[in-house]
Amino acid sequence: MDAQVTNAYSGEIFDLWDTYKKVVVKDFMFHAALSQEVERVLRARFQGGDFSLLDLGCGDAHVFAPILRRIPPASYKGVDLSDTALGLAAENLQSLPCPVQLAHSDILSALSDGATYDVIHSSFVLHHLATEDKAEFFRRASRALAPGGLLLLVDTMRQEDETRGDYLKHYFDWIEKDWAGLSRAEKDAIFEHISTSDYPEPLSLLEQQARAAGLKRLPGDVPHRWHHLMRFERA
Ligand SMILES: C[S@@+](CC[C@H](N)C(=O)[O-])C[C@H]1O[C@@H](n2cnc3c(N)ncnc32)[C@H](O)[C@@H]1O
């Protein structure tokens, strides 16, 4: 990671992988609807495949892999800070009919090697970065987009009138009430992770940072509570 960049999160959060997998399979964070929309956007822009793809914070690629089998990119590069996640991603992506590269890397460093991509995708990762690092993310993503390229950003965002404290309270109340089928210990581990690692911003701030980095937001976000898909291209 670049020396001048500090992240709110670093390292292996995901001793939590088993719990996170449950959250994804039970669709508490709306992965199904959001990834369906990602697939629709990819089809609309790259009907015949043939796009290079960088997946930042790819995790285990459990949700993205089936989409990529249906609309295969020309190349896939996934980066993550968790070796556990990268091991699982290697298994989940092994049947993709394209070169697959997986690297242990911070997302900001992965955007700084001079390579460009037709699609930069990042799902539920950006909220781990400190506010100024999010601005740096947009600057680097803007430079790493090939002409005609797309930045697809799925993430949690707090409401415009919510402080981080409000957000944590509201999100935890919702988990407590609606995330059925998780044990007390699993919910407590999720609370601990979110309290220490999640720094979601209001959508307007992310849009402003993206605009300052030369990115234009495309319309069409359908929010699912605090969970959004934002799409950007170079202005
Ligand atoms: C909530 S999981 C999301 C995984 C997957 N993208 C998804 O949508 O299900 C967040 C992932 O981001 C990774 N991560 C967090 N901060 C990161 C950073 N600064 N650079 C690279 N990966 C990071 C974590 O290790 C974890 O695998």
C-alpha cells in the first residue's frame, strides 16, 4: 500500500467469512437485486463480452462468479487483502473461460500500476476507507478507466441526514429485527466488525468526490435501504 494512504480497515477481517456467506445467501444486503442490476448494465454496455475487468475487494467472488460465467469478460483481475477470500475466489472463478488473476493487494495500490480496464467493479468495500482515501479511490479509478469504461460501485451509504452514529444505530436495529437465522454470537461479531471497520458516506459526498475526479454518475440507482449501485463513466 502507498505510504501516504491510510485506510480505516486493514487485514483479515474475514475470520467472518462463514457468517458473511450466510448474510449473502440469505440476501440480507440485497446482493441478488444489486448483482442482477450489475449484470444488466454489463450486458447493455458490452453485449459480446470482450471487456477487461478489475474487481476491487473481490472477496470470495461467490456472487460475481455466476454472472461472469453468463457474460464472460476478456480478462478478470480480482484483488483483496484477505488470503482466505482469495483462496475461495480462486475456486469460485476456476471455470471462467478467460485469464483470471488474483492478487493480495489494497484497492488503492491496485489502481496505481498504470493498467487500464473497461470495467472497474467494487462491491461492499469502499466504506472501509477513510473519507479522504475514498476521494483518492475516485481519482485513481478515473485514471484507470479505459475509454468508454465503467466504474460500478456497490456499497452501503448512510442517509443524507444520518451521522455515522445514527447510521450504526439504525443499521444495528434493522439487523436485530430482520436478520433472522443468525445466532447471538454471529450478530455480535457483525456488530463488532461494522462498528470498527465501516465508514459509509452519504451518496452525495461520493458523487461529489467522483465528479471532482472527472467521473460522471449515470442515472438508474435503485437503493435497497442503505445499499446502492452507483455507475460512473469518465465525464
Ligand atoms: C464485505 S466483503 C465484500 C466481498 C464481495 N465483493 C461481495 O460483494 O460480497 C469486503 C471485502 O473487501 C476486502 N477489503 C476491505 N478493505 C480492502 C482494501 N482496502 N483493499 C482490498 N480489499 C479490501 C475484505 O477483505 C473483504 O474481502
